[in-house]
Amino acid sequence: MSRFDYFIVFAEMRTGSNFLEANINAFDGLECHGEAFNPHFIGYPNRSEILGVTQAMREADPQRLIEAVKTQSKGLGGFRFFNDHDPRVLESALPDPRCAKIILTRNPVDSYVSWKIAQATDQWKLTNVKNARTEKVRFDPAEFEIHLQALQDFQVLLLNALQTTGQTAFYVSYEDLQDVEVMNGLAAFLGCPNRIDALDKKLKKQNPAPHSDKVKNFDELESALAKMDRFDLSRTPNFEPRRAPVVPSYVAAPKTPLLYLPVRSGPEAAVTNWLSRLDDQDEDQLVRGFTQKSLRQWKRQNRGHRSFTVVRHPLARAHAAFCDLILPTGPGTYPEIRKSLRQVFSVPLPDGDPGPDYDRIAHRKAFAGFLRFLKANLGAQTSIRVDPHWASQSSVVQGFGYFASPDLIVREDRMRIDLAYLALTVGRDDAPDMTGRSDPHAPRLSEIYDEEIESLAADVYQRDYMVFGFGPWAP
């Protein structure tokens, strides 16, 4: 008996998925139902239903079709699924170990050129070589980059889902489709005892010629691909763990539909003070302690709401985390991490709270040591957690997106202008001005700031400097 209830072939257009389906259906005990969740048709063009489930019924309840595939197929049932198909299917299928995952891939240049030819000739399948249509097509670098990004994003989504749920998939490349033993191995993976002796030969390869014979501007194709960083060599490495959205930390104004998504060690106090003054309320009237459920309710009740976050210069933020959590020893600080920084990482911190001998020079040495620790910490080279107060802001903001991305990302040095604009978008033209200093540690940082300190911070937070466009810190 198979350990699966159904299967999904994750593929893309022009990757050989029709040929793979034909060979799956050649096995007694397996049945593939085409592109069951294509948003424009059900199963196949001009088909009105699958197993009694119509397209309208599928749109209303995708799970209904999945249940039909499970219970009414001739043997183990399944379907093909592309990155632009109904995303609701992924919610139930990806975490389900009873759903077998088959992942079909092809060289993205090959699939792109094949797709362009199919568009130009309107020939998407070929069963008789005499009817083959050929046409040279133009390679569009920008269009190809979008095509490539969509493929890569979908593959990363599948990979992460498999990793986090402890599953594995059966991987098939386009070239594997011509190997009968691979097809028999796929059947074994699905728990089907039957085997085939030969492949289904009804479908023919449509464009066997080299790209130079199929692409009008082949030189431009070569040039575009040469400029692409295929191995992502120019990326800024990021070894930080993915961050959750931390919904309980969100803060809403008492009356105005504005929602603040804090980045730790940013100007939280200044922003929450501004939110309370916006509605002329005490800060204890701010709406806090959200759950995902209560946040959804708040959003439904506050139409036209806007959410925002505020990012701080990486150097100033690291300094704030250091001054608030590492340097002192009182309540709310990190004594265990502080101890490790002194004993293991040789950060020259004072034995207790800073005393009279802890001057500007001592502060600079201690903070520089902390920055060197952060370099190792964010590079996954220490056993100490990557704390939200010094995790890269790009990772924190990306974490927001797992639930709801902010409508506006404000830079601290532009809060006065940008928060007034944000208030205006929800009908408030009377927003209060920002008052006081948003970073109380800035004077102390200006005393020790120099090129070396800036260089250390830039080395730690390369991604934040790049993603948010930060330049050197301005004292």
C-alpha cells in the first residue's frame, strides 16, 4: 500500500510536464489529472470538470477537488501544479506528508525559448512531426529575468516547505524523462508495484535545434546570460535565521488607523510617543498585545489602515543595543551574553556597571569589540542567539512579510516628514511634529565615531546598507 493519498507534479510550462504525465498514466494504478488548478481551466483546455468537480466548484472550494482526486482516481491520483496555479492548494498540500511531491525542472533558458516559440506558433503539443511548426523568436533579457526569478522563488518555496516539515520529494530533470528506469523509480516512490518496459512516445520533442537556430538575437542572449550572476557570487551572504513577524510587538494608535511594526533597538519610544500625541492620548491607551487573530480583527474594523516601520542607521542601532542591553547590568539587560562577551570574545567590558574610569576611549574599545562579535554572530559563527535587537533590519522587515508587509518603511532621519505624510494618507493633516532626540545615545556615539567604527559596522551590516541605501552615519 502506498504511503501517499495523492501526488502533485510541481513543474512549469515547457519543462516536459505533459510528457511526464503521459508516462505516469502509463502505469496501471496511477492517474494524473492534468493542470487541475490552472486558474483559467480545469485539467485541460476545453475540459469542464474533473471527477465530477466543475471549475466553479473548484474555485469555491479547492479542497473538494483534492478530495475527489484522493478518493475517485483510478489508483493513486494526482495533478500537475505550476507556480501561478491556485496558491490555496499549497496551504494544505505542502505540509501534508500524505501528499507525494514530484519536482520537475529544466534549464530555464531552454524552457523560456520553448515557451516563446510555442507562443509564436501556437503549438503547445506535438504528436506528429509532420505537423511541427518552427519560428525564430527574439530573446528579451528583462522578460527572461522575470521568468527566471519566478522559477527560482517557487523552487525555494518548495525547498523550504520540505525542509521545515521533514519531507523529501522525487526530483526529475527534463533529461531524465527519456529514462524508463527513472520512470519506474518514480512509480516505486509512489508505491505503485507495476513497471513499464518502454516510454510513451506519442508526444514528440518540438524544438530539437540549438538555440542559435531558434533565437533571432542569439548574440544578445549570450551577452545577457554572461552578465547574469548565475552562482550569485556578488550577493551579500546572510546566515541569519528567518525571523517571525512577532505580531505581539505591534502597536496601533488609539483612534487613527495607523499600525507601527517596531524594529528592536530602533526609535521605538519616539514613535510610540508620536502615535499617542497624534490622538491626544496617554501612551497606555495605545493598542498593544496583538495576536494574529486580533490583528486581523483590528484591520477589518479599521478600513483604510496603514502600517509602517522605522529603520535606524545600522551603526546607531548596534550602538543603541550595546548601550541598552550589554554595557549596563540592571534589569532588562543581557547578563549571560555580557558574561560570554567578556570571557569568550574578549570584549573589554567593565566588570560591573560603567564607573568613573569608563571614559570615551574605553567606550570606543568596548563597542568596537561588540561590533566584531556581531560580525561572527550574524555569520552563524557563535553559539549565542542572533537577538532581534541586533539582527539585520532587512531580515526583520522580511519577517514582517510572512504576515503583512508594512505599507511604508521610514528612515529615522526622515521621521518628521514621512510620519506627517503617513498621517495625511489616513486623513490627518494635523499630525504633531517629532519632538526631542529619537536616539538618546547619539551624542555618545558621536564622541567615538571615526572611519574604523563606520567600517566595522558596514562590514557587519552589508545587507542593511545595501537594501536601505544607508551611507556613512552622520554624527
